Amino acid sequence: GYHRILEENRKLYNQVQDLKGNIRVYCRVRPFLPGQSNLSTVGHIDDGSITILTPPKYGKEGHKSFTFNKVFGPFATQEEVFSDTQPLIRSALDGYNVCIFAYGQTGAGKTYTMSGPKVLTEQSFGVNYRALNDLFHISKERKDTFCYEISVQMIEIYNEQNLSPYCPHKPLHVDTLDIRNSSQTGFAVPDANSVPVTSTTEVIELMDIGQKNRAVSSTSMNDRSSRSHSCLTIHVQGRELASGVVVRGCMHLVDLAGSERVNKSEVKGDRLKEAQHINKSLAALGDVISALAQKSSHIPYRNSKLTQLLQDSLGGQAKTLMFVHISPEFDAVSETLSTLKFAERVARVELGAAQVNKDNGEVKELRQQVASLKAALAKKE
Ligand code: ADP
Ligand code: MG
């Protein structure tokens, strides 16, 4: 009996924790790729920390440790990585806004985490597909109490100026869209490019078409994907059948541009401009999160298109998960350290409890249950 109560208490407590909003940072280490010499800069990994071995010029000690909410080593599977993301999916259906970012230098595994490898198998599906699968699955489970409408929107931010929907119904032209405030949808882009969807297969088709359109519309396609932020936004609208109350949530799945710093002496012209825009927007993302943490009266959302776009999903009401990717190679060590420093700055942030867009009875009930279970436990002790 006692153990059951403990177990129950723990479960409920975790559920309440999951519903609390905060910023989580997970670090993922890519495995060595075929043909790479496997001299690793990763010294030690456990569930929540990672040690990087550093060449002498980075400090006397020869190693640096970083702490995160979770660290995934090179052998972590896509399924394992997703299992720690899953509670956020439910949150979107419950009316929260959720942002999931993939951060890291080019080649560190951002796209692998979000989408998967080029040739997809069921085991290798990334977070995007798994999240959508879960959304459809849970919304079906709840079909007797809720009626959900799910739609997706794909946006690419390239060079700050261009915000182009790479959506099949409005492809090719790189439109410059106005970003507006829209607290209703939790997304600052007009809904026009949003496409209703009912299954993961449909979304995969849309994404394929979107990718192709994007490829055609860009002039120098030479790995442009690593120099733009690509954002898949899923809007969820749920109507509770009994009360008619509507709950809206959304989830942004963002594959960020590569965070590597470009040597100014080596690049010129367009390439330099791109690099400056990327630095600016990634720095702006870090600034916004740290301003939120310090409860600053001014949150500098307007400093980049990215933060403007995600404004409604980065405040106190929202939940954020950042996957930080690092490569294990020794010659990446300088980028690895700067990636981990950026991540640590973000990880130190604790946002206040996220508020659900509607007062959620379930949360209250859970809190009461936890309180009474705690009281029961206290009596027994
Ligand atoms: P990024 O998007 O950060 O530039 P990618 O996701 O394209 O990096 O990864 C670079 C290469 O490494 C790709 O060939 C990818 O399939 C491979 N890769 C990345 N992460 C993993 C992983 N966890 N397991 C196996 N291969 C990976
Ligand atoms: Mg990529």
C-alpha cells in the first residue's frame, strides 16, 4: 500500500512538473561518421553532464564540464531522444505553446534530430515526425471529449529579410511577409499559409513538396539549409465537446542555422552577410531567453526575425526545449566549447510556471491529489 502511494505520488508529481513551464536544454553528441578518425573530444558523459577534453590553449586543466537537463551520448537512439520530449507534445494539445530548437554547428546533427537521416526508416524518424504522430494519436484517443483541428505551416528565415513560406500552395516566390502580433494563434505570421492535416503521411508529403519548392526558389542552393532557420509550426485547436470551450496551442519545431563562426578574413560578400545575419539571430535568441530569465521589463524580441516570429511562444506562458548538438571530433573543439557555453547560458534560465491558455481543471485536480497524498504520507511517517 505504502509503495503504491509513493509511486502514485511520484507519478502525479511528475505530471505536474511536466505541466510547469520552463526551459530545458538537452545535449546530444553525434557519433563519429564513417571514415572519421575517432579521436574524441568528449571525455565523459552521464545522464546530466558532459566533459570536454580541451587542448592546452583552452586552460590548464585540460577539460571542461557542463551540466544540462539531459545528455544523450553517441549511441542514443531517435526513440530514446524523443521519449524525453513526449510530455511537451501533450502540452500543445492542452493549450500550451511549445518551441523545440535544434542548435549547433553545421554537421553536428540538428537535422538528424529533427527530421532524421536522408534515407528514412521507421527507427530513424526524427522529432518532427514522432511529434506529429503523437499529436494525431492522442487527439484520436480524446475524440469522445475533444474535437481537434491540426494544421501545419512551414517557414524559412534566410538572411533576416526573407521570410518565405515554403508551402506547396504558395510556393516559389520568396515573399517578405509582415510579422504581426497574434496572441490568438500564438504565431505571428498570417494564417494564410497554414494547411489543415489529418495524418502524419500527409505532413510528410507536404514537407517533401515544401523542401523541393525551397530548393527551386533559392538561387545558390549550395547547402543553403545550413544557413537558414527552418521552422515547422503545428497549430492545434481543440474544442471541448461538452462545454464548447476552445483551447489553442502550437508547437514550433525549429532547425536553426549552423552556429559556427565564420572567419571574416575568409569570407566576403553574400557569404559574409549570411554569416552576420545568422550570428545576429542566434545571439538575439540567447538574449531574449536571458532577458526573460531576469524578468527584464524589456524583452528584445524585435532584434531578429526569428525571435519576432516566435514571440508568443518564448514568454512565460510557453515551454521551450533546446537540443544542443556537438560533434565529437577534435578539430571541432573550439566550436563545441562555444556551443556548450551558449547552451549553458540558456540552461541556467528558469521561466516561471507556464500558464495554460485556459484554466486547466486537470492541473488543479492533480495538484490537490498530490497535496492530499503528501498529507497521507506525512501521517504514515
Ligand atoms: P546538421 O543538420 O547539424 O548540419 P546533420 O543532421 O545533417 O547535421 O548531420 C550530419 C551528418 O551526420 C549526416 O550525415 C547525419 O546523417 C549524420 N548524423 C548526425 N547525427 C547522427 C546520429 N545521432 N547518428 C547517426 N548519424 C548521425
Ligand atoms: Mg541541417
